[in-house]
Amino acid sequence: MQHVNFENSGLIFEALAKVIRTKREALGKSQRVLADEFAFQRSLLSRLENGVNEPKLVSIWTVSEALGLRPHELIKMVEDELPESFSLIDR
């Protein structure tokens, strides 16, 4: 029987945190500046960059646009950070 391995979800959050932080720093912006420019809370960005909680799709969409990315581009960058054989479903 196949099942979802929720322990692996932490790897996704870590990869997302790394990609967001790296992209933001490449833009030369602090969390506060980026959040202020696009009118969202800095705490959202902080939580995502620290992998603290599971982000909502709207949060990912908002931050990706603030970083100058389309949401699918951000997700692809996260996917590229994960091991090649990564899966949430144990087979």
C-alpha cells in the first residue's frame, strides 16, 4: 500500500525557505523592504524563509510575484533544490 510520507514535507519547506531567501538577497532587499513594497506582512516572509509553517498557495503566489517570479518558476526552483528521487508518496 502506498502512503504519503509527511516527514518528507519538511524538505519542501526547507527548499522553499532557501530559494526565497536567496532570491530576496540577490535583489538586495531586506525582508522589511520587500514586504513594504508589496504591502504584505514581513512576518509572512520571515515564516517562509524559516520554514516555520506550511504556506498557503496565496502566500506562495504573493511572495513569488514580489520576487519577480511567476509562481511556477518559484515552485520549479524549489523542485530543483530537492533530491532527484524526491517524492511525498512512498512507493
